[in-house]
Amino acid sequence: MLLYRIADPGQGFSFEGLTHSAVNNPPENPVEHMSVRAEKGIRPGGFGLVLARAMVDELLYNEKQNEVVFVKYLD
């Protein structure tokens, strides 16, 4: 098993507030966040959490969501 813990000293975030991230895209429109990013003048991107979820077996967040543990089980 590989386990990584990443902590950010910031105040954290809420998934509901991440309209500019691919993690909140509806299944029928996987690039919806790109128009939100364009409207806000944010650079292209927003796939980080989607990629992380696809690569690991578990993502565990603390309550403030400013700390995460990635778990990958090895064969």
C-alpha cells in the first residue's frame, strides 16, 4: 500500500464551491467547467481532483478539506 498525506495551511474548500473544477461536471458534459473557467478568466485546467480519483483507490479528506490522504493498494 502507498499512502500519501498532503496538508495545506489554508482554510480548505467545499466541493459545492468548485464550479470551475471538472469534479463537479455532470456525466453528460465532462468539460462543462471549461466554460466556467473562461467566464471567470481562469487559466485552462480543473482536472486535478478527477485525475487523483482515477489514480488512487481512496481519497480521504478532513472536515475542512485542507488535508487529504491518498491510498493506493498494490498487488
